[in-house]
Amino acid sequence: MAEREQLPLPAARPARAGAAMSGVVAVTAPLRTDAGRERVALNTAYVRALTRAGLVPLVVPPILDPEQACAALDRVRGVVLTGGEDVAPARYGARPHPQLGETDAARDAVELALIEGARARRLPMLAICRGIQILNVALGGTLYQDLASERPSEINHADSHARHGLRIEAGSRLHDTLAIVETSVNTRHHQAIRDLAPSLAATAWAPDGVIEAAEPCDGGPWALAVQWHPEDDVEGALFRAFAAAVR
């Protein structure tokens, strides 16, 4: 069957060159293969959490050249680093562990460039799950490639149906956002921060000592980085705090 003729779309009103769009934030996403075709796949939970906070997500595909991806930073007010694949250990000078999961070198490159560009532009960042890991690596930290074998404990951090306790550092940005020092969070990750980057401060821990949150301690731009998935929390405090920083 011949392809249907594509009608021209109405011309969009051009934005002023270099002008960031109010409430628009760059959001990273993984590639997924469906029936032999690659697609960019962003969980709708992220979209709902951002829009509830009054933000508009602009998806940055991992197949872009890092320079192309960074061009988006001149049109947005913040960056969200989402969950997904493992970070390639070569990025922090380690050899692959036998239990290393799937990696995506192109996504690593795009997100590392976005982090550098966001910090240079002093754009707020919200980093979630893989996001806290790639942020830590970008700033000079390292990761446990597989918690179960490299740092075994009573907590199965990879159990997507489980929750565990969380201890929050009083006086931290996370504490100011949630207004509590203890809570529980979901957990579905098998990697985590090993050596914390010098420019980050840990602000929350699981009962077994695994770092669950971090924020800049070097005067860098506003950022909150968490190991759990706050987009699954309908209350949305972290997204509202991010939205306030964006504005």
C-alpha cells in the first residue's frame, strides 16, 4: 500500500534565539527494541509527575550526538536524568563485573554532556535512580556494579516490589523538601554509589548504609539526586521542589 501523503503542518511561531521556554525541562530516556525496531521509551510516570508539578518535558533521545543534545539546554530551564541501563564501568575506570547489566555507551555520552552543560549554565537537575549514578560518575565518583555480590546485605535492592527504610540528613535540601528525617522508599536497582564524588554530599541512606540521595556541596547549581523512583509517589514533593527551582 502506498504511503499516505503527509500534509504540511502549520508553521510554529519561532522562539527567540537562545531563549529558554518557561517550564520546559529536558528529560533523558532509554532506547528499547520492539519487534526489531528501536524506539525511545520514557515511562509515563515521569511525564505525569512533571506535568502535575507544572512542568513540560522535552525528551532528549540517547541517539543524538552529545553536542546536539546540549543544544537543547539553551531552550530549557532544567534537566531530569531518568532511570535505565547500567553505567558503563569504563566511565569510572573499572572493568566489567560478571553481573553487569545492559549498558548504552551513546546514552552515557549524552547524559555526561548534559550534566556538564547543565552545570555550566547553572540549570537545576533532578537525578533519579540511574540518574544519581551517572551524576556521581560525571563528577568523579564510582559505582558498585552489582550490590548483591559486591556489597551483600539483608536488603534486596533489586526487588521491585519491596520498600526499605530511609534516613535523611537533617538540614539537607532533601530534608527541607520532605520535612522528615525518616521514611520508606521503593527500591529497584542493583547498582549504587560506591565512592562519592568530591563535589557531592550524601544526604540519605538505606538501613544497610547504601547511599540513597546526594546533592552538590561545591556551590554548584541546584540539584537533587535520589536512588529510588519518586515518580511513583503521587505526593510529588521532589518534583514540586524541582519545579520551584526551575522557575
